[in-house]
Amino acid sequence: MNRADIETHTVDPQRLAAGRWCHRTGKQLGEGDIHASYSADCIGLQGRTRKPFRWQGREWVCTGIGMVRVRYGCEAYRIVPAEAFTGSAMTYTEKTHDGESARNDPLGFYHGMKVRHGGKDMVLQGPPVLLTPDAEPRQQDLFAGLQDAENQRRDRGKSGWCISIASAVTRRDTNRSDYTRDAADVLSSASSVCARFERLALFSDRCTSHPIRNASTNQLTPSHGIVASSRHAKPRTK
């Protein structure tokens, strides 16, 4: 099948998002359901697919991600129960025994390929479609962008000095031979330091607002700060 002739549709860009790997949680965050269904590796090695995605009332599986006709998109095939497939089904090994014939299949390379999903026998059905991101921003995306900008402004105003701490930790780590510490650990450490300083500031405010007892007169006098020890306090001048 000539990929230039593939049918193209646009979908919500969030469904095609690749996401990012989080070392702290060990998970892929922000990945769209279409991108997450990519199963070409599983089909070839294990004869199974990842979780399909629903589109136009049917279940599909992504088999390719990349540029087609100068557009980024995901190639997808329908996945149907084996008993509902009317054509000739075969395994990946059987289909690719003649690679040239498989590539020239008018219904697509993966058409009629047997796979397993959820403990059931399934078959991929062509022709494939190319799903590309919708160029027009959606209303919820605009509000999400405004909210992100507001959160960033608030973070810079309240805890801007945390960035300096993270930068200092990063510079310290780059001078070492061990580069295993990543940005997530640095930000986690900076956040911990921020929390400790906030607790210290709260404790300081409480101490400032409460009076202290004068040992010589046995009277309560206003406190103007934290006195660590009596020998560090300056004598009062009359």
C-alpha cells in the first residue's frame, strides 16, 4: 500500500501527545490514548497489542508514528474479534514470509494479522488511517494555557529563590563524577527545602506575636524576634 494514498483525519492533539517519562513515579505522564496504543513492537515480537483506543465508535491500534506527507501523525488499524473477520487471517511470521507482498498489500501491511488482546484472539483490519493533530486550538486548551501561565507567575513570585537552590544543586552535581542525579531529584530536594523554610517562617511569626516573660521582673513583655540564648541577647540601654 502506498502511504501517500492513506486516508487522513484530524483528532485532538492531546490524544497524539507522546508525554514525558517521570523518573520519580516510573510512569509516562501526559501520553495520549492513541499514542499509548502503539503496538508494532509487541505485534512483531509477542503477537499481541497494547490497549486499543476508541475512535468513531470502533477500536483501533496504532502501528506507526512519524511524518507522512510532511505531516506528523499516527497510522492505525481497526482491531476486531477473530470470528468477525471475513478475510484470510495469518500470523506476523506468516504475513512477513514474503516481505514484498506484505508491503504491497492494498489494504495495508498489518491487514489480516492475528494478534492477542485481553486473552482473546483478534485480527487487525485495514485499510489503515492516518490521524493527525487538529491545527485549531480548542477552548479547553486555551484555558489550560492561561492557567499554566498564572501558576508559573505565582510560583515565581512566592518561591522564586527555589530556582537558585535547584541551580546550585545542579552545579554541585555536575562537578562530580556521578551524573545519576536527574532534574526530578533536584526539584524534589528544592521543594523540600522550600517547605522547611516556610515552616520556619511560620514559627518565627508565631514567636513574634507572643509575649515573653522577663525573669527579673516576672512580667510579660512583647517579643520582637527569636532569642536563641540569653547570653546572645544584647543588653538594653536606658
